[in-house]
Amino acid sequence: MGNFLKFMKKHCLVLCIFALIFAVGFVACEDEGGGEKNGDKVKNDPNITNVTITQIGGSVEVSRGSYENLTARVIGKAGTNPVQTVKWEIASSGHKAGTRFDTAVNGKLYVAADETKNEITVKATATANTSVSKTANIIVIDNPAPQTPQTFNTITAAALVADIKIGWNLGNTFDAHKTGDWFPSATDATVTELETAWLPGNTSQKSAAVTKEAHIKALSDAGFNAIRIPVTWYKAADSQYNIRQDWMRRITEVVNWALENDMYVFLNSHHDEYNFNLFQALRDGKLTIDESLNMFEKFWEQIAYNFRNYDERLIFEALNEPRTVGSQAQWSGGTSEERANLNMFYQQFVNLVRESGGNNDKRILLINTYAASGSESAINDLALPNDPSGTGKIIISVHRYIPDGFAFQRYGYTAWDRNTNGAAITSELNRIQTKGSALGVPVIMGEFGAVNAEAKNASNPAQRNDWVDFYVTEAKNRGIPCFWWDNYIFDATSNDSETFGLLNRADNTFRFPELLSAMMQAAGVSGY
């Protein structure tokens, strides 16, 4: 005890100084910034005044068995820059255990497939001032997509393609997007406005052309056993690439109609590529390549999840005519750099889909050449992604409107004669077939067609009938099923009108029955 007292007397001043320093430091940590610290972020920041939950389309609807990426904004006093992090939680009670946030900080709200509540209250609290929060009501609705995996016939891509006789594209509909000064707002437009923006005619005519189950049935009855549904997603998404739930439900509805009519369905990301940059260097008006890949991944994460439980008749197509829009070589096969980067996109696509659950670990997937081109460079540089599911699950596709002069009729009138022009078709089909054989994968002609040019030349209908017979027959002989591009435009309004219309959606008849008959006979459809 005596030694201890001697020690304290000798070192008392030093100990007092250390105690004082420790106390001052502790108080400083508590008081710095006017609040208690949590890591580097201050709690109870007096500059924070409000939190808003910002979501596209106003009120938030989430389908059972789906999810929504909620976003929030932390608002501060003028001239301040508050920390934007919020903590998410479900504020209401009685919901199913599967209805939850992925994590407390990312705003990804899953709604259980068996959720019985029709409304859920969520809460976002500013992490820098836990006294400031915001609640919002989430409307829970039924999801038209199956909530458990459907029976899946595990077939190869080659077997699936061999079963396709002839396909049809629902063109200029869900793929419409902004190419000029005007387009319906992604935030305020109705689904119908987004769907009909490119369709011709007045409001009444557009309304008649809105996709209906009767249209799909008419196609199936005519002999089409496959449909390609081109969809542009960014026009119905917010700045974080969260897709509107009503847009997703509308696409799901049309997919369901096609499957109910026993058609193979090809669902894609169509004109989203208009935002992409496949160069490493930054280009004016384009996202960086990393930003492009982020948009691509965000969209396919949501698409794959929504459609994860469908059977093998639903095929995912990664992109449409992937390219750097406006670049010098966009229609001649692109550059080697772009083609290599496109292969990277496809690998990410395969990885993402395979990890998304349901039947997607074995779903058949489709990839296109650069710009869906038939050029040697585009075809030769397409690399098959490494597929975790094994081999036999990939299809490749090209789009060929050939011969170009006859198919588009942009300058005067170009006649068709199979003896003179046929080699233009067969040479490209041979090149595509050779690539498919080398990779060990089947090939489809994702888009083809020739415009109605009867106004330019009275012999056009007969020539077009012969052209489609030659084209589809030669493709069929090589195991390549063809998909007609139908953009619902029948009559030319200018010299470069793309009049590929076939099905008249107003009355479910086919405008050119002889063309249809020639196409079906060449494809081997019975009844013609």
C-alpha cells in the first residue's frame, strides 16, 4: 500500500493530464457536427429537414412475387448537402415473412407470392438524423406471371429451333422509343401511350391497334408458331433503371397470350441499345461502357426475375441490333473493339440469367451478332458465352433484309428475279449456317421482310410472293426459321416508308393473303 501511495504522488500530475486529454477528446467526438457519430456519418444532423420517397409513376404498385427498387431523397436546409443514406423498414404489421427489404439500406422491396395484404406501409429514415423519416403506402396487386416454376421440358436449343416453322415480330409497338423531339413521358404517360407512340393513325386507329389476345390468336390460326416481342425498357424506367410495374405487367400479359396460343415467345431488350457505347473511350451523347453495362444488367435483372418461372417456350434475347448507334461502322459489322465488348455483355447476360432463379438456370437464350449483321466480321467475331448450365442452350440470330434494293425500295423501284438476285440470299444464308455449325448452335433469322411497293410498280405483289417463297425455302433448307418484321405500316407515305405491315390489327385479317400463303407453304405449314 505504501509503495502505491508513493507511485501516485510521484505520477499524479502525468495521470491528471492524460485523464484531461481523454475527457476532452470524448466530448469532442460527441459534440462534433451537433450530434452523435456513427462511423463517419453524423446522426441527428440539424440541417436535415425532410425525407421523400421518390418513385416513377407516382403511387407505387408492386406485384405479388415480384419486387420494386424504392428510392428516397434526403432534403436539407438551403446550402447544405445532407448524407443521402436512409434506413428502410416495413412500418405496417401482419405481412408475410417473405415480404421484406433485401437489406435495410438498398430499398429493394420483395413482396411475397402468398402475401394477403393489399397495402403495406414502408418507412425511410435518414441515417444522419433518425428523427426525420417518411412513410409511403405500397399497393399490392396480383402478378400475371407464374409464382412457382412451371413444368419445364428440358430440350436443347437445336430441338427448339427445329420445331419453329415460321415466326412473326410485334413491331413498332412495345419497342417504340424517343428518336426525335417528342415522346410520351416515362413518368406520366399511360402504358397505352407508350405502346402506341409509333403506330400510325389517329387516337381511334391507335386504340384499335393496341395488342389484343385476338391478334395473337389470328397469328396462331394462320400458322405462325413463334412470336418475337421487341420491348424497349428505358422509356418506362426511372433514372436508376427501375422499370414501371404496370409496364412489366403489360408485357407479361402479352407473353401469356402467346403461350396460351402455344407459340414460342422471344422476349428481348430492343432499342435500349440506343443509349449504349461499345467503345472504351467516351462518346458524345452516350453512356460510358461501364454505365452501358450497368443499364443492361439492371434491366435484365428485373426481366429475368419477373419471367423466371415460365416454361421452355419463353426464350430471352439479350439485345436487338447491338451497336454503338451513330458510329461510323454501325451497319458494316462494327470494330473489333466493339465486337469484343459485345461478347462481354453476352457473358454478363448469361451469368445474370442463370443466377436469377426459377427455371432460368436451364432457359434457352439468344444472342445476336453485332447489329444483327450478316457481315463476315460480325459473324466471325461473335463468341459463344461460357454457360454455367452446360452446352446446347444458346441460339444465335441475324437480321437480313436482302437484297437491300428490293427489300427496302428506297430509290425508285428495284425488281426481284430469283435467277438474278437469288445468290444475294443464299450466300448470306450459307455464311450464317457455317458459323452456327462451327459453334455447334442453331440459327434463326430474327427479322426479315420486303416492303409493299405496289404503288411504285404493279408487278411488286407477284415479285414479293416469289421472293418470300425463295427466301423462306432456302432458309428452311438450312434449318433457319424466319421471323417476319411486321411494323403495322401498309402503304407508303414517303419514298423511304418501311411498309412491312402484314396483320391488320383492326379486323384480324391479313392485308396480303397471297404473300402469307407463299410464306406458309415455303415454311411447310399445313393447310396451304
